[in-house]
Amino acid sequence: MACSAIFLLDLKGKVLIWRDYRGDVPLRAAERFMHLLMDSEEEQKPIFQEDDVTYIYVKYKNLYVLAVSKNNTNATMVLLFLYKLIGVFRDYFEELEEESIRDNFVIIYELLDEMMDFGYPQATDAKILKEYITQDFHKLEKPISITPTLTNAISWRPEGIIHKKNEVYLDVIESVNVLVAANGTVLTSEIVGTIQINSLLSGMPDLRLGLNDRVQFDSSRSVVKKNNAIEMEDVKFHQCVRLSTFENEGTISFVPPDGKFELMSYRLTSHIKPLIWVEAIVKSHQHSRVEYLVKARSQFKARSTANNVRIFVPVPPDADSPKFRTNTGTVTYVPEKDAIEWLIPKFQGGREFLMKAQFGLPSTSDEENPTGRPPITVKFDIPYFTVSGIQVRYLKIIERSGYQALPWVRYITQSGDYQLRLS
């Protein structure tokens, strides 16, 4: 089940760096990998086998990160390790590209040695690795005990962390993806959510997070649906979460890493009413000018307010002489995007605003072909609000020393891929 070797290659197949862990796969396996990619008529799958060698790869920008194995390996584990490897490289070098690899051969070899031993994944947490593999070697004043950190059951959090003020910040962030047809029908809608935590706690705290009773997790696909239930899909937890406690009690129990991390992510595909509805009426006059009447309406409760709402309405690329009129916000012409940008700093729920725009138009070819128009896009943030209805019922913090800690919870709903097609 072990990995034989790891290769980093450029797009031409040249090996930039490689680490042989077991000695059972030769270097020419990387050349064979590129031939298989080029000879394939269809896009090659990320896992394939040839001549008793299993190839597992990830294409990242202008690089191939390749793992090869001669054994009956756990392909999913190796593929996950490659993504972890990319994440650690990005954490060290800010960005992973060919140049950063050539500039950091020594560091990369050390990371490959520590992250995998004889083909078996070991330490994959960048915070732990940075404790003893650093780019500034002269700053290392005293030796660090590596073994307890890596062999401890809680490898993501070292002992002896001290903060003057013990606090934990929890953010529930939901992005809304919506596509609305020209006739007003919602074609696709989904919510992609994350729970982000910034832990500033001393010692080795144990946290328990409880969500509202409406939340249900669709993991076994045999969940009994209740009325008004929030059924989450594609739920992913940080490695610190005790999955057995969650499955038995429904409570998210964990010892957090120090600092910022993503505790969990989820997705909901239920029907969503667009939070901000935008419609535009486009009129062309005598092949000389085009007018836009844009109406924006907030479809959430009045107690909430959307901040920095940006509505981008596409216009023909040869439009000129813009004129605008609106009862709120500011309107500007953005020629590099061929669009009008309507900025509304504060958009309270249950409100409706109008904007009129006029452009000179030497050619009306685009306006005579409405099917070729790009959609209206909307950007916004709504604080203290979640469109799914998820709520944190409690966040308990327990630590051996018994100190008092302050938990802070914040909710944010923001636009994701939010598009409305022009009628």
C-alpha cells in the first residue's frame, strides 16, 4: 500500500526533482508517464496503471506532481497526500511554480523526507513542519523535540501554547451560487458553506460545538427528513474533529490547532430564492443609442442589510458617451469589462432601487442578438445572516487549568457565482 516515488515535472515532462522511497520503480517511469499522457486521445484520468506501475498525478498550474507505485497501493490516500504536499509547498513558498522549486531544492528534499517515510505518509501539517524545517536556519537557536509532536495523538497542536487573552473566533461563511434564466426561472442554486475558526487559546483546550436541531448531515443517504430541515451534503471536517463522537452524539468535538483553520465545509442544493433580484430592460433607438432600465430588489428580511452591493450590467463593446441616473449609490462605466458597475453601499432588506443608463451606439449588432449577451453578475456581503438557517447553539471550551475563555460567533452570507441572464 506504499508509494514508491514522488516526481515534480514541468509541462514538457522534464523531472525537476524526485524522491525515491523504495527503489522498485526506475527514473524512466516519469518519461513513460509523459508518453502515456501525450498518446492518450482523451484526457487521462488522475489514476491509471501501465506495466504493473500505478501512476497517480495532480496537474497544478505549470507542474505535474506525480506519485508512482509498484504495489497494490491505496490510490485515494496517495492522491490526498499529493494535494497535502501542494498545500505545504504553497504554505512555504507562497506559490508553487517551476521557479520556486528551482530556488528551494534543499527545503523540498527535507519536506519530502519528513512528509513520507518508506512510501508511507507521515507529517502533512505545515504548522508542525515549520517548527523544525525552516528557510531561516540561523534563527534556530535551540533544538526542537520532533518526536513527541509527530507521534502525539494530537499532532496538529504542540504543547506549551500560551496566550495572554484566551479567545476563540468562529465564522460561519456561506457563499450563494445562483443562475437565473431570462424568463426569471432559477436554473441552479446552491449554498457552499464553511466554518472558519481562529483559536487563540492556551494549553490543550477541548472544544464542543453544537449546531441547531434543524441541521442534518446526509452522510449515509438514509437520513429521515424533517420539516424545515437543513440537509447538508459533501460535509468535510478538519482532522482534529472526533468523528466517532460526531456520529454517536451529533456534537462536533475537537482540540483545535493554534491560529486560523477551517473546521468544516458543506454544501446545500435546495431551492434558494435569489437574495438580490436584478432585472434590466434594454431598448435600442434608431441604431444610434441604447437605454437600460435596471431594477434591483432585496428579497430578504428588513432587519438585515447587504453591504457593498456591486451590480455589473453588460453593455456592447463599442458603447460610448455614458449617462447615468439613479436614486441610490453610484454608477460608473467599466470599459475594460464592457459593463456598467452600480455600487450600493447599504442595501436594506425589502427595498427596491432603480437605475437608468444611456449609451451612444455606433453599431447595434450585439443588441439585435440578445442570446449573445453576457449575464448580469452581482457581488455582495450580508453580515449576521445565513441563508441556510444554520446557527451555533453553543461553543464550550474546557481546559485543564480551568481558565475562562471568550467565544465569538459571526455569520456572513456572500455572493459566489451569482448570475442573472438578460431578457
